[in-house]
Amino acid sequence: MKKVVLINPPHQGSYRSKIMLGDSLALAAVSGEIIKNGWDAITLDCLVHNWKLEELKCKIIENIPFDAVGITVMSNSSYDILKKIIKIILEILPKAYIFIGGNAPTLNHKEFLNLKLNAIYLGDNLEKIPEILSDCNNYKLNSTKILSNNNKLPPKKIEIINANLKSEYKYNILARKDIKESYLSDSIVSIDTSKGCHGSCSFCTINFQYCSNWIPREIDNIKEELLYIREQLPNAKQIRVVDANFLGGRKKHERRAIKISEIMRSLGFKFRMECRIDDIEAELFSKLRHNGLVGIFTGIENGSQKVLNLLKKGTTPQEILNAIEILQKNTISYSYGYMTISPITNLDIIYENIDFLKKIKYGIRLKHFLNSLIIQKENVFKVQPPIESFEKKVGFKPNFDICSKILSFNQICIESFLGIYELEHAVGIWIERGKESEDNFFWSKDEQL
């Protein structure tokens, strides 16, 4: 039987963690589709197993012989390590067929055209997986013929496979081989129920990738996976729904979310999710809380209307505060994205944000004062035709640097504001404390605004 090795690389330089992500749902889905097509699939998830490159190399060797290798690339921070993995693979098996997919190549595949690849898979429509397998077969036949005649292999021509998801989807075979190992990390297991988001936030790569579309997964298929999770993990108490927006933005989508939450409740699961701040509505969240919703992540982003308008958030500071009040009344925990620093930020906007966060009261992290709006870098990613239409729609280019840039207070003072003394006075803490930007750092009660 022909075999594909699927790799989730070590996430060097990424803010993402095993606890945030769990086992790779994308590789599980791809693995299932490969198996459906009569091939074998082996997943090597470096994130779940904490493997470094040397350990990954040993695992690749253990799986010889194989016919193809697929690598997921979540962000541009994985670029250097991707090159090293490709080098390792070709040293082990020079005729290996190598393809990549994931957020980074989907958003800008041209950045990867100089690598020794056979194919780049754009999007997350699994129906195009057979194209990869067919292309692999053709490549193997041709390369075997060339090498048997003592000729060198010609430079690889990279196939670009467009696999954008446009309609309701499902996973045919559940192949989550690392689910138990992942569960041991934080006692929560992840699932996806939709792709994309209906919002048009100007800084968001999800908006760009899905063109403000929200694409649901078949409910029966979701239930099938939840039953699988319960069978595999009888003691699991909580599900993390990893959708960018669980709610979808319309009444019929809200009814769908309630139905899914009822399924989770019937199986004994509480759950966490992500949604837009303007999707938080009293009656809906009362029902979701009854069905086991215990926590959400949402994008507040800023307390200034000027900045919210710049970000195309489609909301107001007061609407945000109303949403937070709904969460507090329903005892639903929340964390949120926040970007104090933007191209138009001045000291007045800093004070405005401080007053705003005082009203929120809970969940304030030091990084909320340090995070900046992620700006598109021309020297990192070249502008492609799709970006031009996106720019026309939302006002300026999307950003591809997925990890937020964390600035120290000293940098902020030099680059954006009127001086260290004024900023120190405005924020109300020492500059030295401002240099701490770890995600897990919370203010104690006496340090809260």
C-alpha cells in the first residue's frame, strides 16, 4: 500500500502552543481523505509530542518506505524550519514527493515557489486530495524512469492546487491518532464546526482567505466526531470549538449553534468557543450557557471609536460593554484580543483605552497595552491580484504576519508618544514592568486599573 507521511512541524517563533491547538485537526482531516482513497497515512505531530528536528528525522526514517510527504505551514514563522525539514526528507529519500498546505501558503503561495516542492495545496477543500495522489503517482513513475537511465532528475515543477472551500463540508474518516496524547496536555479536546467568518475586519487573514464567507460543517458529521471523542476519551469534560466564529452571524446560524450545543450537552461536554463581539446577544447566550458554554474568546481590539472604524469592526465601545455585561451576567468567562497601538494612536487614544478597560474590569492583561495593529509588510509578502480587490473592499491591504508584534513600553514611547514620563503616568505602572509581555502574565487585583 502506498503511504503518505503528514508533518506538523515544530512551531519555532510562533505564539501558538500545544494547549491552544491540541492535535492537528487539519492533518487528521487530510489523513482521513488519503485513507479513503486507498493509501496509508501516518501523522507526525511535532507540536503534540514536543519533537525537535532530530526527533522528527528519526520518526521519518522509521516510516521508510513512503511515497509522499505533506507538511502543514501555519505561519511565515515556520518558513526556515520548513526548509530544514525538506532538506532532511530529500536526504533520506531523494525521490520523495513533497507538498505543503496550511494558512501561510494559502495566503501567499508565491513565497514558497523557490523551495524544492512538488505541489502547494491552497485552501481546505478535501475533495482535491486525489489530485495530490495522482500527481504523486505520475511523479514517481517519471522519476523512476529517469533515474533508471542514469539521468539526473530535472528541476521540480510545482503544481498549484486550488482547493478553496465554498459550501457545507464534512470529514469522511476520523483519523485523530494523537487525540489521547493531546488530551493529556490540558484535559480539553478540540473540534471544528465551521470555517471562515462573516466579518470584514481589515486586519484579519481569515477575512481575506474566505472573503467574509462563513462555511458550516454538516451537523450529523459534527455529532459523529463528538461521539468518537466521547468513545476515545470517556473522562473528557470540555470541548474547545476552534472555529473563528462559532455563531455565523445570522439567526439560522444561531439556531444551528444551539443545536450543536445541545448535542454536546447530551454527551456530557461543556464547551468553549470564539465569536464576534457583535454576535453576543442576551437570549442566545443564556441558552448557550444552559447548554454548557463556559468561556469564549472574542475580538474587542480597542476602546476608541476612531480605531474601531479603522479596523472595520462594525461596532461601538458601548456595544462592546453591553456584550461584556451579558457574559458577566451569565457567568461566562472571556478573554479577548486587544490592540492599543495603531497607526492613528496618540496619547488621547491611550487615555480613552484606559478609561474603557476600567469599565471592562476583568481579564485585563499587560499585553493589551503592548499589542499593536499588525501592519502589512511590503518587503515580506509581495502584493498579489486577490489582495488588490480585497484592498478596494476594506480600505487597505490585509496583514499576513499572523503573530502580533509585541512592543516594549520604551519602543512605544520613542515611536508613538510624547515621552516616557507621560506614558508612565497614563498607564499607571512602571516602565520596567512594561517590559514583561508574556501571554500568561495577569495583573493581580491591586494592579488592575
